[in-house]
Amino acid sequence: MKEHFKSFCMSIYAGVFIALGCAVNLMLCAGDALLGKYIGALLFSAGILCCIIYKTPLVTGVFPTFKAKNNYLLRVFLATAGNFVGTMIVRVLLLGYPDFTVQNAAIDSFSVYSLIASSMLCGFVIGLIVLQQHKWMALLLIPVFILSRYQHVVVNMFILPQWWQILICFAGNWIGGALSGFLYKRSETA
């Protein structure tokens, strides 16, 4: 029980890291300046790097780590709940800054298929980073998924689009992360 509480608390940190990275990205992208988008995408990766360095359970990092006897579903639940609490802490502390209307409008422009596909791609990319344990991959791959508008469930918890969009992103991230984990395990045994 104590281990589960610690995992939940560490997941809150992961939510905070991602929310801060997202807030910086949104602030730099507020204008339509191309340079701001690139710098924002690069700085967003600092949130993922903090999760890797401090070993905080980000739910998209838990998805590719399925093992039959390791309380997988409990770890997914605790990471999801903790990540949500962390994103809400930052959201409350920022008190409406940055403006989320542009980002929410961008998510609303996604069809359901596009939302699923971009969520799966995000989960797959995060899975590669988590499984490889190379911090430099985060600096290279995270800006790619930000600039490509891949959907990350914890980011969407922070910007709070409609609830069904968060659920679709959760499912897509889970499928992409699980596929990444499956392929990685298969490549190790080949």
C-alpha cells in the first residue's frame, strides 16, 4: 500500500512536469511566429526529460511496460490519477494563463479518426523513448510529436478539451504505447 501511495505521489510530479512544459509551449506559440513554435516544442521536451531523469510515472511511459505479474492495470490507474492531479495543480496555479482557446480549437478540428491516429503515434513515440532509456531521444523525438500535433493524454488533461477527446487520446496512447512495447520485446528476442 505504501508503494502504491508513493507511485501516486510521484505521478503527480509527472503531471506537473508535463503541464509546465505544455504551458511554456503554449506561451511561446501564442503568436503565430514560427520560431516560437520550434522553441516551444523543444522546451516542452524538458517536461518529458524531467519524467525520465526523476523516474516519475507518466502514464504514457507506463503503457509500453506491460508484464504479466507487475500490477500493470493498477500502475496505469495510479499514473493516470496522479498525472491528472499534477496537471490540475498547475492549471489552478496559472489561473487562466496561458489562453487555451487556440489549443482547444485545434483539437476540435481533429476528426475522431485523426485523434485516434495521432494519439497512437504519440504513444508509440513515447514508448520508444521510455524503452530505449536514451534522454537524447526525448530532445529529438518530442519536438517532432509536438510540431506534428500528435495528441498526448496528459497534455490534454492540462488543456481540458472535451472529456471524450481525453478518453480517445488515452485509448490511442495506450494502443500506441503497447504496440511499441510489444515490438521492442519482439526485437530483443529475435
